[in-house]
Amino acid sequence: MPALSTPVARALAALGLLGVAFAAYTQAVAGGLLAPLDLEVARAFAPAWRPALEPFGQVIAVAGGIELTSLLAAGLAILLWRRGFRVEAAALLALPLAMALEAVYRWTLRHPAPIGFAHPDGPSVVTMLHGGTLTLNGSYPSGHMIRTLLVYGLGAFVVRRLASPGWARTLAAPAVAIVVGFMALDRVYLGVHWQSDVVGGLLLGGVALAGAIAWLDRPRAAV
């Protein structure tokens, strides 16, 4: 059996650390320990709301919506398949798995969304079918953060591995960091998530991303 490479070992270590962090953070959220900070952050953002900025907030939200991220994930899987990485394309199954975990936590963890601070979220077929919201029993963790970090992060990883040396490889990771940062601010600015939802989404998205990278970087058996 091939030995684990250093990149895979790092990805697995990140997966384990993020998994433990997510479990511990979720326990803190479930116990109400983050509620005071959630309220404080929401109140701090509330005076910054400007109706003129609503369209920009919604555009950012669309970037992390189920529809667009699913299309991007499918496109990335097709790209890997056509480049000869057929087994590696299975890494994109991390998206439905992460979304399933998100749904489980939303059903089982009572953590109501910040209704008193909420503004219209980005347009989505899923939310429109549920009257504009889809919180189940709560809003933890943020699905937008999970999908944004996982899909765009995987995209950057693939670009850095497969693209020719140049601006695309150089800018891939910083561009994703900017997108993730804007998405985190957007979730709290629109008032559709508490800051704890955002952090939880980042942690769970990080677990999924680390697992997908470990799969992509795993040692190949000699033929």
C-alpha cells in the first residue's frame, strides 16, 4: 500500500482538527454560549444597513446559493473527468454530503434565525418554494458558507494543480479568500444568519474541503 504523502497527511490533519473544532463549537452553540455574541454582532451591523446596498448583498448571496454552487461543482467534476481524473471527480460528492449534514443539524439543533434583523436574501428556487426562507428548525450552520468554501476552494485547488503557471494559479487562492470573506459579511449584513452560523458553516465547509483535497491528493497505486 502506498505511503501517505505529505499533502494528504496535512489534509487529513486539517480534517481532524476542523472536525473537532466544529463539534466543540456546535456544542457551544447548542448550549446558548454564543447567543450574547450573536446578538451583539447583529446589533452592531444593523445601523450599517442601507436599502441601496440590498441588490449587491443579494448578488453575493447568489454566489453561494444551491443552484450556482451545484452547477459549478458539476462543471468541476466534468472537467476532472474529461482530463482523465475520473476517480478523482468523486471528490465533488463532498458537496451533497456536506449539504446533508447541514440539513441534519438544522433539523436537530434548535437555533432560530435572526428574524428581527433579516433583510431579503438572494433569489433562490429553494427559498422561493418555502416562502422566502428555509431555516427548518434553525439557521445553524450557514449553508452558503459551507458551499462557498467547499466549491470555490476546490475550484482554486484544481486550478493551482492543473493550470499552466500564470495569473490564474497565482490569483486562485486569494480570489477565493475574497469571495469567502464577502460571503461571511453578506450573511450577517443581510441579517439572515447569526455570526455563529457563519463560523459553523466555515468549520463544516473546511471539513468537507479538507476531505475532498485528501481524496484528490491521495497516493495512486502503481499499475
